[in-house]
Amino acid sequence: MTSDTGDVWVIGGGVIGLAPAIALAEDGHRVRVVSRDAAEDTTSAVAGGLCWPYRIRPYDRAVRWSVRSFEVFAEMARRPEETGARMVTGTMTSTGRPGAADDGLAAWYAAVPGLRQARADELPEGDLSGWRARTPLVDMTAHLRYLERRLAAAGGTLERREVVSLEGVGGPADVLVNCSGLGAHRLVPDGAVRPVQGQLVVVENPGIEEWFVAASPGETDTTYVLPQPYGLVPAPPCP
């Protein structure tokens, strides 16, 4: 596309919708985002916010995206009050033996500065391997507000209303970007889209400064503890 194209419509005001909208607006396109929910009410607002590529496929593309995300968020972490991103040290553990996990994350391990294998005394009982790293951890509510401000600064607009069909978005456009997430279940429609529910709580932080994630190969559950400015976010495995 060139900067003299017609309007670009983006459906969805979560992080997946705002990110391409900002990129297009900053490239000179006329961009309008339509979202039923305020940013703080989207699924993005309750995301853990840790930059780490676990349980992803295909590795070749997803790891490249993750490395690029690390670079972008690390730069944002220089302005944590503005962007909601900051650099935090933590541990990713597994019950698998060192080297037993899929080797597809090698490019990620090589790209993250200071990433190393955890020592035995740094692992919880029962975990046989793990990684220690300083990575971006994002306060998603603050980050979504930052993205909305950035969109507005680039000349993009944001409308709060529900879209019930792709044909009725609101006007002609050269490009329509569908980032409706779970809304695609009815909007497209796509019966294969369904919510995956887990347990997420926010408690007062007793002084924990590092993040921790337990994500073992072959298991469907993830346990994590993420220290955020607004409290501690622990997520136990789903029952």
C-alpha cells in the first residue's frame, strides 16, 4: 500500500488490533479502529504480559516474531511510566531434563541478552531444568492506554461500537483488518473459535520482585507468578 490509499478499518481494540492500526497510521494511512469494548475490558487487559515464546508453533516464524517483540518492548521499557513495559528478571522452569524439550527455541535463547540455564539451587523442588533471564514484563492496562494515545498521535481514530457484519463496518475502505478475537465466532462466523478459560487472580504483593513460570513439555497447564505495579498476578493450573 502507499500513503495515498483510502481508509483502513481495523475491527478490535485489543493489543492485536491496536498494533497494526498504529503501524499503518504512522506509515501515513487513514486508520479507524472500531471496538465494542473499552481497552480495559478487552481480553488483552488481563493478559500476563510476559515476553517469552512458550507453547507456540510454527517455531521458525513465531520465534522471529518473539525476538522482534523483545527488541521493541525492551526499548519501551526505557519509558515504563509511559508504556507500561519494564525489564524484570525471572525463571522459566520445567519438569523435563535439560535438553529434553523441543529445540525450536534456540534462536530465542541466543537472542536474549544474559539468558542462561538455571542452576539446581535456583529451581523449585521437582523441576529439573529452567532458564534465567531479564525480559520485558508489561502492565497491559497501562500499555493499552499508551497504544491508544499513540494511535491518536498518528492521526488514527477509535470508535466504540459493536460491528455485527464485515459489510456494515461503517464505510468504504481499501483494507479491512479483522482483529475481533472471540468476536469472530459470530462476526465471520467461525464456529471453531471458542474461549479457553483459566484462573487469574490479583493479590497484594508481599515483596516478590521476580517473575516465575512453570511450563513443562507435554502438559496443558501453566503456573506463573508475575509482579505487576498494581499487585501480584498468580495463575494456578486449571482444574
